[in-house]
Amino acid sequence: MSATASSAPVVIPNQYIVFYTPDADRAATNERLFFSSNSSIASSDSFSVVHEMDRAIAVTGISDAQSEELAQDPSVAKVIPDYEVSIDAVQASPYSWGLDRIDQSNLPLDDTYEYTYTGAGVQVYIFDSGIRKTHEDFGGRATCGINLVATETCTDLNFHGTHVAGTVGGTISGVAKGVQLVDVKVLDKSGRGSFSGILTGLEYVIAQKQNNPTIPMVINMSLGGNVVLPEVEDAIDDAVNAGIVVVVAAGNSALDACEQTPAYVSSAVTTGASNMDDTRADFSNFGDCVDIYAPGVDIVSAYYTGDDEYAYASGTSMAAPHIAGVAALYLEVNPTWTPAQVWNAMRDDAVEEIQRTYDPIENYFRMRRTTRLLTQTQPIS
């Protein structure tokens, strides 16, 4: 579950991310530091490599003193602790008003979700606990991209990833009903993972974009940790600069989203959660780092326990995939748009309100009439 308001950042014990200098020979550096007979680390029974990246390596089973020694190596730019990342959802009791809400300007809801476009041709990468790919809601459109949880297979043992993927692109419960859903499994069955896993997943998706530059791509991250990590910001910036839209959850601590990663990252679309009455959900983070709000309370979507199972859940985790799905709709019509163009369109196609229920929140945006506006306007090239 997501961190509470009083939670401190959770450091993964004895686990570090070692960043190389730009001119370092990665293979030679790894051999010298971790595997040679002269390395004190290599002789440790508890040492293992967690994730290998282009610019870094995540390792576990080393002491604080060893991490300080690593930082002195001329091929090492810096060494930082690896932090825990977790889901931003609130499990509720057991279809979705959220779809009904995003296609009209004003309340009351009209019990319909009107759409013409489906996100066909767009890939959405779900950084989460996995996806139940055989679920009827996905119609064969969900695949395993990369599994970064060594102890589990590329499926969902938690619920969260399947639910998020359903809201993005489920045939029944989703915003973009024809999108391709790609599983980037970074969270285990308890809903926990590491920021080194996030960094590795980002490198993977950037490589996919470089190999397939004409395919529009979106990343959804309904997860976070109560720490500010510039290294993650840099990696998300790299993804956005590569042409990938990145949507992230604001977090569920009812605090300033600027205190959480990846919510604070300015190049990502940080999404807060709204209620059925268009007020901010009481758990949703807020503040200057929140870009937009979307339905995030009692959202029905696909569930991991069976191929025809659905369930309610609440959280900014449920809000973010509404926005990721909307981004896919824009990209179907405008496949060459940059992330900035997608964001500008979403921002301009939203209701602007001032929310003063709790702390004053300025520039409160809620999605409205997104698909209807797309059907009434010509695609912008």
C-alpha cells in the first residue's frame, strides 16, 4: 500500500546504486569492483547484482563502508542508497464512473462514455506489479515487456498492475480500448519494488522508442516513494526527451506532491485524484507539482484473480491511468506529437477550478469531454 503521511523514506538495507562516470568502461569497472579476486565484495556470500543499467548498477549485500570505498573509485560518479517504491492505491470493497466523468464538462453524469478513438497503434508501458494478460478486458493486447522482479514471473500477484492496465486500456473498463499494453514489472506481490528497478525499466522503454521511433509511447507509473531522487528525475527527463509521455501518480499521503518521487518530476504529468463531486480526494497529494486531477475514488477495473473478475479500488494510482489513456487517444490522432504537445492539449481540454476544501490548490485541472473534443476537431500535425 502507499506510504502514510508520517512515513519516512524507506532505504533498502545494504542495497546501493553505483553510477559510472561518462567515460567508464562498464564491464571492466564491474569486474574490478565486484568480481575480481582483489575485491572484498566478491568474497561476500551476501553480495549479488540486482539490476544492470547502461549508466549504473544496483547491488545488494554490501556494507556502508564498502559503499564509501566504491564511491572513491575513479570510474564511479556517485553511489546512492536504493529506496523502496510502492503502489499508490487504496483497496476498496467489492462499472466505472471515471470513464463517464472524463467525457463531459459538468455534473450530473449521463451514464455514458462517448468515444470515437481507441488509442490504436499506441503502446502504453505499465510500470507496476504485473498484468493478468489473459483477462478478457485486454483481448490479447497485453504483453510482457520486461520482468524486473527476480523472484516472480511476468504476471500479477498483487492486483494493482492489472487494475491500472484495465483503466488505461481495458475493452470494458478502459479509456483507450485499442491500445497495446506492455508490462514493465517492477513491483512484487506485496506491491513493493526499488528505484533501481524503475531506472532499469526506464532504460528499457527508451531503448524500445529508439528502436521503434514511429510508434507513439506512453509510460504510466502509479507508484512512488517519499524521497526526492534527482537520478530518477534525470531518467524520466531522458524518456520525455526521447518522445515518450510519462504519467505518474501524485501519491496518497494528503501532503505536498513535491516531496515524493516520481510525483515531483516536472517533465512528467503528475496526477491527483478527484471524487465523484469533483473535489479532491482526501488522500490525494496536492501542491504545485500536481498537474491535473482525474477520477480516483471507487474505480472499477480488471482484477487479477480471474479472467472475468473486476473490482473497485481508490487512489492516485487509479487517477493516473485515466490520464495515460487520454494521452494515448491524443497520440492515435496525432502520432508525431511531442510529450509537450500532448500535455498542452490535455491542459487546454480540462476544466479549471480553484479547490479550497483543504489547502488552497491553484490550477486545479480535471479532464473533461476529451474524446468528444477529439471527434469535433481536426488532428493537428
